[in-house]
Amino acid sequence: MATEYETVIGLEVHVELKTKSKVFCHSTTEFGADPNSHVCPVCLGLPGVLPVVNRQVVEWAILLGSALNCEIASFSKFDRKNYYYPDMPKNYQISQYDLPIALGGYLDIEVDGVKKRIGITRLHMEEDTGKLVHQGTITTTPYSLVDYNRAGVPLLEIVSEPDLSSPAEARAYAEKLRQIIVYTGVSDGKMEEGSLRCDANVSVRPRGSTQLGTKAEIKNMNSFRALQRALAYEVERQTGVLGEGGRIVQETRTWDEGQGVTLSLRSKEEAHDYRYFPEPDLVPLVIDPAWVQEIRSRLPELPEARAARYVEKLGLSAYDAGVLTAEKSLADYFEACLALYPEAKGVAKGVANWLMGDLARLLNAAGVSVEEGRVTPERLTGLLRLIDQGDISGKMAKEVLEVMYVSGLDAAQVIKERGLSQISDEGALLDVIRAVLTENEKVVADFRAGKDKAVGFLVGQVMKKTRGQANPDAVNRLLRETLQSDQGSTTHQ
Amino acid sequence: MVKLLYQKSISELHDLLVRSEVSAADITRSVLDRVDQVEGRIKAYVTVTAERALAVADEVDKKLAAGEKMGPLAGIPMALKDNMCTRGVRTTCSSRILENFVPPYNATVVEKLAGAGSPVIGKTNLDEFAMGSSTENSAFFTTSNPWNPDLVPGGSSGGSAAAVAAGEAIYALGSDTGGSIRQPASFCGVVGMKPTYGLVSRYGLVAFASSLDQIGPLTRNVTDCALVLQAIAGPDERDSTCAPGPVPNFAAALTGDVRGIRVGVPKEYLAQGVDPRVAGTVQAAIDLLAAMGAEVEETSLPHTSYALPVYYLIAPAEASSNLARYDGVRYGYRAAVTGDVVDMFMRTRSEGFGAEVKRRIMLGTYALSAGYYDAYYLKALKVRTLIKQDFDRAFERYDVLLTPTSPTLPFKKGERTMDPVAMYLSDICTLAAPLAGIPALSLTCGFVDDLPVGLQLMGPPFGEQTLLRVAHAYEQKAGHWRRSAEGV
Amino acid sequence: MAQSGTEGCPVQLTKLSNSGKIIAGREAGCFVMTCCRKGRFSVITEKDVDHVALLGRLKLTDEERSLYTGQLNNILEHFERLKELATDDVPPTAHVLPLKNVFRADRTGPDLDQEEVLAGAPDRDGSYFKVPRIV
């Protein structure tokens, strides 16, 4: 009988902090410059240089650790992790080993309606390495080029407990973690840009066993989708190997997006011996509770709490609240709209619908986020006001929004330029209605004969004559009134 | 008169400058002439920067002429150990791997002394990467002891000590990790001081052992030492291990009075292994101090004999990590290879480093490696605590502690190069102070066979004022500082 | 009778913090101590020296390997004395100064000129440092 296997996954996530300067020197962390132009003697590792800790990095580590429900250490220090690699200016990385700044936290995920708490083992500070550029792949290139601009950029490393039981859970964890990171404001958390990096430790074991199987480390997953695909592949691979009586080798494997497989990166030398020892050039950190409290008080409302507030206080559905709070920028935008237009009727749900519907559609098509788009909260609420005032129909408004999105104009400007003002004037509408009734006697007769749906056709004709600018509710109402009053003067069939 | 300027002390020269009896250019030229005269024999310098020195001297002369008030080091030519980064001037650490390395920045102490107007005559020879006790580990050449050219000047700051002793610099900076300022000071008959750890910024000092390294002065007398220390001490935002200020006035401590000063003489330092002639000379100094009114008493630092293994575990361990950056990628020597990058690293480092450096890298790596960290490195850190506690207890009773600086007289070139441990044993008197982070200085207390004998004084953390006071008072009374090597 | 040293074999070792709590698990090399009953102290073998040389990116000739092994054993013999001291309750001194929480503000400052950065490069390609292939 075939053994059933269960999956055990732990994730190691590295977050690039968006401080102005690097973690141990004053070089800028700005991205995208000419190679080796954002480098100083310290981050280049020249002889004689010394590191000095960027206070912002410590504060943000405490902030994120708090957001992840960790215990913040009262005593912490830096250690040297010694290994040789061309992207390492000192051939050691200043990191934290046995006294990390935060320990023992958790975050909650939900997959297919099932909630689960994932433990976080630790969170610590370290410095990033430089970047290597190869001609072709790392295995075929005859030489490599090194750019040290990134060397010394601050990183936080977050290690989860091996509590994840499926690729889907791993993805949910990574996405939730990223969401919280972006909410705290310490990083942009963009996997595609490298400010969020995920490595996974994957193993399988017979279902019900409590012993951990041999794990493989998977690297080079550059999106959440890739993460899930890579883990799914790896689980299948490992299960396959064990099923055939083989053994899993503890090694590092890289995800090959193109081929959809993980490949072994086993190097020819033996396992790393990092020879950790306390960093002698940096003094220890004594973190007093008052400081932690002060930082904790600066925590913004986190996604779960914010969504709960939307449900309780604004009457939104859990689903809507979830969508709106998925990205902090969207939730901020939403609340900005509410603040600008508090007197609107049914405002929360109304605004929510616009954001999740038409505006979202436009933004997604362009691949742009809400704070980057041209429709500001002021402009959107401006449009909503015009709808509520009756200056424009809801249907028209959708078109207006598209124009606003592309042009960056206000709703009022667009309506004026395109002459899209909604006709609500009853006199004007009645004229058109009369004309339509006259031109469509047969349909009118159908209506009188009991075919109520015929009204729809007549409304449509009025809309057509007014090029869509007639206020449809008014048209509907006036049309029926006219038909009723007219009826009085015709004989029943 | 001009010819003998290179023989004078800082205070004497400052006096002459202020009274316009000489110019800064005169002084620098006098020293440069002396370098021309004796450098072939002494070989203290790796690089001589004559033009730069004269340019600085000219600047000082201009300022003096304009009536600007200048500090005591203005126009006083000095030497820098070649492990301190000087912008635009090669900094080799006496190693092939940095033979042509030109730093794009200055060490903090270099900037401070430049600000004080002190011309730099050049960069002095050292044991490669400051690892050694004789300057014989220099990859380039060995420096000679000005008292006897067959003898070593001590190390690792042998070049700096010899330069001061030979008149090739009025003062110098050295670095001390296990005794590298004090022991060569003793061998060359000059004053050498290792300040409290953290008193002087290490930014720009090429790191050997980060928790032990300190920069300090080498001078002809204790007053000069106080003046130089004043100029280089103080907080530095580029060095996290540098103590916050303020810096006390060291010169003001030189009262000449030692009455009531409690001097402890740890018996372990005068035990077996010390040349009896050295012990005898040190004893004479003890007697003189007592006669001057100090209260001298024997004491004990029970963990003294463990200082050597503790030092030779901690220092190489930190060094093995500090020297990992020398890999031929960003600067320095790179071996010609056709293999991969690991091959390049290995050839570069094997060809670029000398034997002692390699030995210490391997020893340090071993002490930190998996399975050995607890037994070696961690154990050493714990015994370091015990050694420090010995000193803490001693300084509750005593103001200073007194020992010989070196267990022997200066030894012959080549005498200890085949046996690393024999070389390490030259440091047994000086190793403990860096481990405890306390200040220590060496000054001449007598001569044996026309060779200087050094006396070491150690003080509590940031106790430089007391240390300098006792040293100065003794020095003035004993008078040994007046005797200098031939021709100086 | 001399007993030849057994080779070290990789062993799963879990690193513990000072309080014995498991913080991280990782593989580590393990060396078996060799006792040569000829009376010469020997903790470190030539194979150990090779391993340590590799970790330190040093390439040794046969003579060097042999010489250094002897010298390192000599040195390590002096360290045996440390075992005489009871240190279970003694805290390690990693820093002699009681300084804590030394920070700098998150401000940028002047960087090196790109040319200054690359000036000492033993091999370069435009604005990049160039190194031989990694694998």
C-alpha cells in the first residue's frame, strides 16, 4: 500500500527596509543608480573601516516584530557570519545569531475558509550583499561582474516555524506577511523588485509521523505564484523519490521558472561553517520596555483590525472589508473618500462598490496602484456628488470615470467638455417622451394591452434620442405617468 | 643648531617655533636629512613622504607668520605606522597583499594630526598586519634596532619605535594589540603607550583584533607622550567602540609628585622566565619610586599565566575574520589564475600573506570552527573575564601596577623566527593589558650591556592621568630618557 | 604504541544559546581528537589543517601543511591549561567597555566617487568589478 505523505514547510523571508541610508554607514539606499556609485569605504569593506548602527533599522525591527506579535529581546547583539563570496565586501556578513531582536511571534492565515496560526521563530537584522551579474547563467558564465550598491542595505530576516502544511498555506503566509510589512511602512515588499525575498525549507513525512523528514532549501522564487508552484513541484518530487525507495538529500535547490522544476545547486565544497562570533566592532543593544512601548504605540492599524472595523462600524460585508484592506493604499484611499464626502447616502457601500468595481478594473488593466492613478479621492468623491445630485446618471458616470482616469480631469470638467450632463429637466424630458410615444404607437398599444415590459423599450428609445443623457429614473417615472394619464383618454380594447 | 633639531623633544621644538628661532620647514628638513643619513642602516620606513611633509611645514610657517596660535604639535614631524590609512599615500601593512593599496580616505587619527599641523615624514615598517614581536614578519624588510643593528627593534610597531629612537621622527604613532607599542618602545629605549580601549578612535586603523587594537604614541619622553595622546584621543562617530568624551587634560597631570601613590608589583611578572638582569633593573626602579614617596607593595594577579593562551585564541580568531576581506576582488594583490573564483581567492591569499599571518588565520579559524567554538573561543572569552577581574580587584587597592615590559633584552634577528611559541613568549608581560582594556605604558628604566630595559606601568580604565603622572615623575628623577642611541 | 587518528565525519549538531535553548539547527563538521601515545601532543591532524585552510581560503604546499600542523599543535598544547579553570558561571567578555546602544541617525552622507571605488580594482569591466566564474 502506498504511503501517504504530509508536507512540512518553513519560510525564511528577507525584507529590504526603505531607510534613507544603509544599516551600518551613511551611503544611500536609493535603487537603480550606476553600478558602484552608492558606495563608501564602510560598505565597500576597505581596510580600517568600522560599522555604526542606523537607529531607524533597530526601531523598525522592533516595530515589525511587534506587528508580528513577537517578544522583543531586552538584550540583543550583532554577530559575524563568516563565509566567502564575491558579493560580500568583507567576506563576513554582520547579522544576528543567538540573541536576535525579536522571538516567538505568529500570524494568522486563512486558506479555503480554514483559519490557522503560523508561528514565527525569530526576526533579526542583517546587512544585504552586493549584486552579481553573469553572462548567461551562473553555471555557464566565464566571469561575473560585481556591483556593491546594494551591499549594506538593511534587511530583516523573518523565520517561520515549520507550521505550513501545503504550498497554498505557504503562499497565504507570505502574502499575509507582506501585507503586514507594507502596513507598517518599513518596506515596499515587492518580490519582483527584490525588496521581499522568500526561501523555503521543504520536507515530507509519512502522514501522522512526528519526526521531520530531510529538508531541501528552495531559492529563487520571484513571485507568490512562483512560490506556490515551486513548492508544489518540490513536494511532488520528494514524494516521488521516497516512493521509489530513495533518500532526500539535504541541499539547496533553485526554482527554474522556465522549466517549472527545482534544480540542485549542490556546490563542490562542504557545508558552510559560518563560525559565528559576537561582532567586536558593535556594542550590544539594551532595549528597555519604555522604548518598545513607544515604538509599539506607533503601529498603524493592522489589516485584520482595520477590516473588522469596516465590518462593525461601516456595515461592510466581511468580503468587501477584506478586499479594501488587502492593500493599505486602497484602504487609505477608501477612508480618504469617506472623509471628503461624509454626508453621502449609503456612502461606505457606495464608495466601496466604485473602488472594487470600476476603478479597480481600470487600475488593474493598467497595472497601476490606486495611489499612482490619476483619480484622486477628491476627484472620485466629486464624481459621486454629481451622481447624487442627479447631474449625471450612474451609467454615464462609468464612462466619465474612464475619461477621468485617462485625462486626470475632474468629473465636472469631463461632463462639461463632453456635454454629458444628465437631462433631468422634466419639461425637456416630456418633449422627448411625447415624441417617442408618437413614433411608437404599436408599442404603446402593447403596453396598454398589459405588456408591461414594453416600457423598457420606450425608455430605451428616450435614452437613445437623448444620447444616453436622460436621467433614466426620471424618464421611467414620467413615461409611466404620461402613459397613465393618456390612458384615461383612450378607449379600452 | 639646525642639524640637531631632530634630537629635540616636542615641547622644546614648540618653544623654538613660538619664539621664531626656527621654522617648521627647518625642523622637517632636519628630520628628513637625518632620514637620508641613517635610513639605509635602520630601514624604519616603507614609504617616505618628504614633499607632503614639507608642504605641511610650509603651511604651518605661514600661519605662524600670520600670528595664528598653533597647538603643541604644529610643525612637529612624525611617523605613522603603515597600518593607518592615509588618503593618497599607499598603506601596505607591510604585506604583499596590500603592497600597492592607496586608501581613498584618512584614518581619524591622521585627520586629527593633520588638523594639528603635524607633518608626516612617512609610513613605518611593521610585522605584517601587526602580527609579530620583532618586525621580522614584514614582507618587505626587517628594521634594525638603533642601539645595535644585529638586534630587532621589537614589534609589531618596530619601524615607529626605531624611527623615534634614531631621530628619524620626533614622535610616531603605533598600534598595540598584545604589546606592539610597548615592547618595541622598550627595545628601542623610547616611551610607548597603549591607551585605554576606546580612548582613541580605531577608524582607519587596519584591523587585526578588533576588541584589542588601540593606537598610541611613541615619543622620547613622557611629556611628549601626553601631548600626542591629547591630540589623538576623543570620541568619533565613525567608531562605535570609541568612548564618549570629554578627554581630560593629560599634560596637567604631570605634577612630578608621587607621594602616596600606591604601586602594586604583581609577583607573577617577576617570576621565572624573566632575565634576571631585566628583573634587577626593574627592581632598581621600584626602589627609586619608593624613595620618591610612592607606597610600593607586592601583589598578585593570579590568572596572569593564562593571558597568553587567551590572547592567542581571541586575537587570531578576530583576525581570521578581519583578514577575510583580502581576496583580490576590490583592491590589493590578485594572483594570476585560470580557475574559478575560489581558486583565485586561495592563490591570492596564499601568495599575498606571509607565514605568521597564515598561521594565525588558521589558528583563529580553528578556534571558531564548529565543534571547537565552545572549547576554545568561548572559553577564552570567559577566562578574559577572570583576567579583567584580577585587574579590577588590584585597582581597588593600587593606583598603578608595575612590571617589566619585556622578559628579556632585545634579541637577535633570526633568533626566534623558527619557533612561533618562542616569539609569542616575548609578549607575556604585555598581553594582559589589552585583554582587560586598561591603559599601559613603557619607559626606559635602565640599561644592560648598553641596551635599554623597559618598565611597564598599568592603570585602571581611563586612568591615563595617573599613569602619566607616575611615569613622568620617575622619568625626570631617574633621567634615563636623556640617553639615546648612538648619533641621536 | 601510536594510534592513528580517525577521520572526522559530518554530524548533525544543533547550536544552543547560552541558556541551552535551541535557536537554530545546522550541520557542522566534527573533528575527532587524536592522541598520539608517542608523547607528542597532537589535537590537530593534517586533514584538519586542510579543512581549516579551505575555510580561510588558503592553499598550502605539502611542506607548509606539515610544518603548520606541527606548529599549530605546539601552540594548541599551550591552550590545554585553560581547561584547569572552572568557568561555567563566568560570563564571557566580548566587549571590555560597558558601552551600549551606540547609533547613528538615518541620514545620507557623501559617497565615494565611482572612480575612487574602482581605482584599486585588480580587474574591472566598465563600472563593475570583474571576478572569475563562481562555479
